[in-house]
Amino acid sequence: YIYSNMRNLNTDHGFPNNARPFIYQEVIDHGHETVSRDEYTPLGAVTEFRFSEEIGKAFRGNNALKWLQSWGTDWGFLPSDQALTFVDNHDNQRDGGQELNYKSPKQYKMATAFHLAYPYGISQVMSSFGFDNRDQAPPQDAQERIISPEFDADGACTNGWICVHRWRQIYNMVGFKNTVRGTVLTNWWDNGDNQIAFCRGSKGFVAFNNNLYNLSEHLQTCLPAGEYCDVISGSLVNGACTGKSVTVDDNGYGYISIGAEDFDGVLALHTDARL
């Protein structure tokens, strides 16, 4: 009743005609609560906290990445169109459990890249502020008024705000997700352990290395022949890549290299970042 009586979103703010509000419900269900997430799915999307726990376990190294090939409902998660998914949220980022947060940046960026690359769920990207204890408040002035973020030369937040949505590796993966939207996952590859890769149709390719040794493989990227910018290590700017690039041959193969000591343990290519 409430939803049916809500107005369409205001076109003055850039929404298309007849756009409806998106509603999701926070139901904390780890599998043993009295209140079940399934009680609320008829009303709209529901937070899938088990997603957050399991992706944290995997990228913390407590579960091999190879098992992520079956990620989604086979893990006991909600159906994709009912699940609001996240690596962490405002509560569990502070709980000290398996969930990842900004304090483990390499693993956090890898988990977020997987989250945005794998075709499951309705993705939510975290934006946050720094904390040293669970109950710490947002950055504030001497009068306890919340202060606005300030930004450095790279556009990242300073003065106590973290703003992970402004990290290049994360906002570029949002671009990846938009590019590959509507495609399916194909050509899964793994080394039997913690190195994995897969395609999204013929529009995107992503690889991860969570081992303590290098990933160096000629892999099927499923992309048309050409040179592509790795949108994790850099961005496509004025026709040039500010990071690593990968050459894809006529058969779709490219040499994929992610060193164990590299700053980021993930590489991502897509057709909108072709040189």
C-alpha cells in the first residue's frame, strides 16, 4: 500500500519519466535469526549479509577463490534480483568478523572488484569515514558538528573521511559493471587455488591473484583483438592508459600478469577501455 502511493521520482533531478523509487530492506539474517530475510522479499530487495561474510572469508584467504565459480544462490544466498549485496556496510565493517573493510585495502579492493564483476545481486558500494572504535562518530568540529569531506589532488577524501567510492580501482569497476551489463559469465579459469579469471561475454575480462606467488598466464579474455587499458592500475585518459595495458590477439588471448607483491591483486579489461 505504501509503495503504490509513492510518487514517481522527480524529473527535475535527472530521473526519467515514470521512474519509481528503489526500495530495499535491512534484514540481518546470518542463517540462525528468528526473523528471516525470506519474510520480506515479497516487499522488495533485502540485504544479503551472508554475501558479505563469505566474500570476506574468501579474500582474507580463509576460503580458496576457486570455489567462487558457483557464487550466488548455490551458496544459500537469495535470488539475484532480491539480494542487496555489499562487501561491508555501516554496521558490519565495525564488527571485527570475517567482513572486510577499508583497513585491509588490497583485499577490500579485490573483493569489491569481484562483487562488481560477477553477475549476482544488486550491488551497493560502501562510502565511509575512518574509525578506531566501534562507536566512533563521523568527523566533526569542536562544536560536534559533522564536517564535510575535503579532497586531495587525486579526488580522494581527507580529513577523516574514507570515501572508498572515490578510489580509482572501485569507481573504475563500476564502469566495468556498466559496460558488461546484460552479459553472462564465461570462460572461468583458476589454478586450483587462489588465482581466478573469467569473461563477461565479449565485453569484459577480470583476473585475481590472492596467492603468495605471481600469476603469469596466457588467458582467454573473450575480447576482440586490440590493446586494452587495465582499469585497476590506471584509467583511459585522452586515448592513453595511465596504468598497465594488455594486448589481445586475434584468438582473444592475452598475457595476464599480476605479481604477488603488486599494489593491487586484480586486473580488469573492458571494451570501453580499448586503446
